Amino acid sequence: MPSITGTVTDVGFDSEKDNYVVVENGSVKTLYAQLATTNVKKGNEITEKQSIGTVGKTGKATGAHLHYEVMVDGEYVDPAAYIK
């Protein structure tokens, strides 16, 4: 799973995202969605390569996958630069 350091600002369930985690570090916000489980709580500090959840096949998904979004200064950017 992609990783970034920061603070968990939201953990929850949504009808479109299913189980999700939002991590923020300064102007960078990452969303990890379609998770089978979440392993963190709002306010947790996240370190690189820490497990925040497990990939799942939730909601209307047809196979196990991770929905991953990155925003910088409120604008969506190509997440490829944030995957190590």
C-alpha cells in the first residue's frame, strides 16, 4: 500500500468510498478508500510503511483494490509521485 507520513484526520465509512482513511501532512492530503478494515483512529500519527488498513473488495467493487487520491493545496495531483 502507498505510504506517507502525517496525521490521520478522518476515518470512516461512506457509501461511495466504503471504509476509508484520510492522512494529512502540511499541504498534502491522501485518501485511502475501498478498505476491508482500518487499523488507525483519527488523530493517530502515521509513519512511513505503517499499516493503516487492509485492501478489500467492498461496496460495488468487482475485485480487491485500493482507491488512492492525493491533493496538494486543495488540488488533485497525479498520485504516482507519492508512491515509493
